Amino acid sequence: MTTEPIHADTAGLLARARQDYQDLAGRGLSLDLTRGKPAPEQLDLSEDLLSLPGGRHTAADGTDVRNYGGLQGLPELREIFAGLLQVPAAQLLAAGNSSLELMHDCLVHALLSVMPGAKARWADEERIVFLCPVPGYDRHFALCERFGIEMVAVPMTADGPDMDTVERLAAEDPAVKGIWCVPKYSNPDGTCYSDATVARLAAMPTAAPDFRIFWDNAYAAHHLTDERVEIADLLGAAAEAGHPDRVFVFGSTSKMTAAGAGVAFFGSSPANVKWLLANNAKRSIGPDKVNQLRHVMFLRDAEGVRAHMERHRALLQPKFEAVARILQQELGGTGLAKWTSPKGGYFVTLEVPDGCAKEVVRRAAEAGIVLTPAGATHPYGKDPRDAVIRIAPSYPGLKELEQAIEGLAVCVRLVGYERQAA
Amino acid sequence: MTTEPIHADTAGLLARARQDYQDLAGRGLSLDLTRGKPAPEQLDLSEDLLSLPGGRHTAADGTDVRNYGGLQGLPELREIFAGLLQVPAAQLLAAGNSSLELMHDCLVHALLSVMPGAKARWADEERIVFLCPVPGYDRHFALCERFGIEMVAVPMTADGPDMDTVERLAAEDPAVKGIWCVPKYSNPDGTCYSDATVARLAAMPTAAPDFRIFWDNAYAAHHLTDERVEIADLLGAAAEAGHPDRVFVFGSTSKMTAAGAGVAFFGSSPANVKWLLANNAKRSIGPDKVNQLRHVMFLRDAEGVRAHMERHRALLQPKFEAVARILQQELGGTGLAKWTSPKGGYFVTLEVPDGCAKEVVRRAAEAGIVLTPAGATHPYGKDPRDAVIRIAPSYPGLKELEQAIEGLAVCVRLVGYERQAA
């Protein structure tokens, strides 16, 4: 985060911000920075996928991918993603088009059937609590709300969630059954979990014997710099620490190939994989293996994935650089904002003065710039400081993005100086 | 069903059956009649699907099908199937690759959130009971078992489930929350529900205000004769009878295009569709719209579906005719068996003398012919008469199928005459 001291001459600054906002509102913009969607140019990178598998319809082992069956997904696709997701291919499951579905279904199955290590179905427990590092991903929080799972916010640090707090809460309350983690290029603040954080998550004592870490490795290969951050292997570390069933790993190709037509993955211990497969077997006769073969033919191998993600980076990096450049230009030195410079992922987190985020988002919307609702990064949609705004730079074209960030900066100045003047 | 009088000269018949079985066992067969899977030749009918959508990636309304969103599915695909499934396109949902998933998820959402018309989540009810017309589909029954839903068997008649029994059970017990129906070319006995049955299902009083008919119209277009049976419109009839929310319609292209890579549909009242969409919105950012566009381009319109299903019929009809011919040839006049001659769907039901079905299946397996386990057509896998065997003729080649049915007939004679001689 870049921090700046508070500026003094508020009246003049406010007058200029008001003038700028009036100009902005008069431009009739219609821009959308709400969701982390790939841009059409990114989807074009996978154009070949749309004509595959062509004449072929057999998997490496001779399976006819067009027919029923193959509940765990194609082995050759699981091989490609095993290293990236840090899960042995035999413990990896290739499923449908959405990792969110897999997270949802893991919660459903935990609620309605007894998980390995559990004493009861979660539906029969009095309380279920999940720890929610904040800022975090609104769809994780929405799943908890939908199933009546209580959420307890845990602050993020530069190394991941504040582990003193996580360890204390997990150790003292058997109702604490899980934690949401986006361990690499976290949504929305871009944090990468340190090795120490991973080691502590793997080894910490938990009061609940069926505690689960929902390890949403959504941005495992989604680098924005040369650095290609690596995180430690939580699944392996948990097994070594004597907690083999603690970790559910999720991932997908949604932001690699087609956002709506990719393949999602689940990885865990043999016992958990067996549990999920047994539950899935009641639900489905198998995933879309044609789409899985399509992905095998298109991506080829782990190196193919890396090369493909470099092409995404070439499209995304200029957008993130534009965001940083404009925020610095328009808000640097104002003392009104801090923002992240992520090394990967899909988001920039903008922090405005306490009590200002909702108002900034409201003013931006009135000027035709739609942002993710303020508060969405927190459980129950409530950011206690009302300070965090999530920016999703991926979808708009570069020119539109620049307009939107310039406009957003105007709104931050307007609201920020109004508060200072009040 | 074809019935035959009991034959007298058992000793000689048994001796010949034993000899035939010995010959059969010596042939080292390895044949599988277990599941209703399309044959490779049927899947080849949709070969073009594997290169689609090719260069195109926009839906009729301009939506980029590659990206997130579009939770209800492509309108143009829903238009194609609206007539066939007897659901207005606006009340139809096009989803993933499996209608079984949709049935599973409807149960999950009913258990974990309050349905339209319900007073409580089903998970909070003391007992949930489903009526199960028998013989029926084992995967329906497996869903009930998985969720602890009690099953009560209701006998099938030539017009569908015995409606006197259905009406009585539904009217007297508020725990009775649903019924499984495969209304056209029923799995496994090929029954088509009469207009009177549909009218009674639509209008009957139910003690549960949240009673649901799970209307699994899996074989809506799967004709095996010129007759193309039509069934009455249950969803419309229920709405007219003042029970608009009573009906969940399911269907899919699994046995039209690719069994593992088709599109599944859900249709219901506006209130139920809204309820399911709201729950699905927490689970997914949208279905695989690329696969939906692929299906639109391949099937084109309702007439395209009909023409495509004629091509399936051309492959399937000879197999069903072979089953009927061989059963008549080998078992006609023996008094040992009755069998169905379905006008559509995927199965033939073979009825053997009481107490013989398990033994026939066991003997067949020993001779290398694998059948669906006896009892699978009944709740909890228990056919009280132990008389029903489901035959799935679709997958094997014609020659293999003939061998399998000939072998099965030998097993029926062996077991049947052994019982008579005992």
C-alpha cells in the first residue's frame, strides 16, 4: 500500500473536486468495474477451444468421452493441473465449469452427510462458524449466509490472515469449522500467503475435529509480473502435521480458457476425495468429459498452461499499470487513498478514508461508473470502517478503464474533501 | 406384457435348460446390459457437435457465451425445448450436463431453504416421504436414500401410478412431500401416463402444502415406433387446478446428443423458477453457455430435434425388436416370463416367476452377462416379489445383444424350471 499525508488547503481542493465531478457527470459515461471477468481479447486467446475436440472423442485410456461415466474426470487433465494446484493427480477431481459449485457442494455435503473426522452432519450442529479473512471474496461470504454459517472476520496482514487470531479462534471454539482462503494473489488485495502462514494453518490445533480450510487457489497461475510467486504446499504440509483431511483445494480454468466453459478442480486427502466422489455419484453420472478432452488438447501440458497465462499477462499487465499510474497521478499526495499493487490476480484494493467507501461508490454510479458495492469485501456486506473499494480492471478496454479510474479518483477527491470540510 | 400358461413336463425342460446353461457358461461371454447408455453409433450421430461452435461465440442477443453469466441459460436453446418439455421458455432453465444434478439440487435446496408454499425447510421437518411408482428408476431412489427421505412404493398400472393409492397417501399424510414420475416411456416399464392420470396428479388434494411432483421427462422425444406418444401437460394442468407450484419438470439432451456432454433442463412455475435461480445464483456464475450455443447450432429447432431422434430410432428399434423376437422365441409358451414391448425409451422390463429375479441375474453374471441388479427397480433395492429384471438394450451391438438375450433366456428357463422342480 502507498500512504500519503493529509493535505491542508481543503476548501480549494473541494471546489476543484466539485468542478471535476460536475464535468465527469456531464460526460454520460457507462463503465463497469464490478466483476473480475476476462476481457473479450483474453477469451480470444482460447479461440481454438471452440472447434475442439474436432474428430477425436477418446481419452488416453480409450474412454469414449461422449458417453456417461468417469466421475473423477479425465486423468490426463488432472495430470496437467496436479503440479499447479499442488495436489497429486490421483487426489484431484476434474469436474464441471465452476469451482464455486464445488465449494457450494462441499458445504452441502458437509451439512447433509458426515465428513471424514466429523462426529455429526453439520446440519445437526447447533452452530457452524467460518473464519473470513478480510477483505475477502463476496461469493464465499454469500455461501455462508445462504447456509446459515456464522462468519467471523479476521484481518489480513501482508503474510495472509492474522494467524494469532486464526489460531486462537480455531483452538478455542469447536463451532469454528472452517476458514476461507485465497492463498495466492488474494481476492481482492493480492496478498500471497507466506510459508510461515501456510505452516501454521497446516499445524494449528483446532477444537473441531472436522475443521476444513477452503483453499480457493483461483489465481495459481495468474501472474502480473516476472516474479511468478510460489506458495507453500498446504495439503502436503497438513498431511505431514497429522491433519491430512484438513484441506480442500479448489481451482479452475475459468480465467484461463473460457470463464463460463472451463473446468473446475477439487483436490484433497484420499479420504476426502472418496467422500466427495461418493456424494457426487448420487448427483451425477459424470462430468462433461468432452470439455475436459478439449482442454487437454488445447493446453497440452503444464508448460502449455504457463505459456497461455503469459499471453493473458500481456493483456492484463498494461491495465493494472494504468490503474496504478492514474491513481498515483490523481490521488498521490492527497492523503485520501491507499491502493495495492498486486503481482497477480484480478483486483486492486483501494482504501479511502473511513466512512467514505459507500459514498464514493454511490457518487461514481451517479456518474456512470459502476463499482462492486462497498462492503462486499466483508462478511454480511458490512465493512466496519466503510473504507475498502474493490477495483476489477480486467474487463473494460484500456481506454475505458483509464476513464473509469480517472472518474473514480474524482469521486474519491470529492467525497474525501467533503468529509474534511464537514 | 405377454403372458403364457404354465407348462407341465418340467423334468425334461429342466434337463435341457441345464445343458443349455452349461453351453452358455462355456462360451466365455462378457456382455453388459446394465445401464441405459447410448451406443457409439448413436453418439456418432452428433459428431458435428465436437467441432462447434467453431468461430462463433455470441448468442442471439449478443451475449458472449464464453464469459460468465446467464444463469437461466440461452433463450434460443430454451425456445427449442419449450414445446417438447411442455414448459414456456420463460419458465425453463437450461443448465449443465445432467438432469439428475438438477433433481439432486432441487432436493438440496428444498432441504436447506424454504420452498414456495412450504412452512419450513425440509431439513427441519420430522419426516419427509416420497411416493415411488414401481418399477422405477434406481437413481431417483438413491437420491431419497442419500437424504434420508422415506420411500413408499406405489404400483404402476398401464396408465401410470395407481392413482387411488397416490391420492389417498398424498391426502392423508402431510409428511408425503413428493412423487417421482417418468411420465413417458417410463424407466423401466415403458408406461405412458394417461390423460386421466395427469389430470388427477394435477388436481389431487395434498396434505402437504409444499408437495412436489418430480416429473422426469427423460424420454420425451425418444420414440421407438411411428406412434410418437404424447402425454398431457402436467405443469399447465396443475396451474389451472390451482396448484401452480406443484410440478418440477426435468429433461435433458443426454440421450439425444452426447450422454456426458449434453444440456439439462428444469421447468416449473414462475415462483419455483425464481426460487431455484436464487439458490443457483449462490452456487454458480452461470452454466456452460458455449455448450448451449453448440446445441443450438447443431439441433437448430424443435423439428431438428425430431429429425435427430428419428436417426436414433433407426439404430435403436432393431435392438428392441431383437429383444422381443428372442424373448418370444425362447420363452414364449414357457409360462416363465412376461415382458414389455415399449413404444419408446430405453428399457424392456422382464418379469420372471416370484422369487426368481435375483437368481436369474446371478446365473447370468456367472455366464458373463451382467444385468442391472434385481431389486434396483424398487426403493431400497428391494423388490418384494423378486420378479422384475430391467433390460437395457441400447449399448451393445446387435449381435452382442442377441447373444445376451439368448443367454438371459437360458438363465430364466434354468431358474424357472429349477423352482418348478423343487
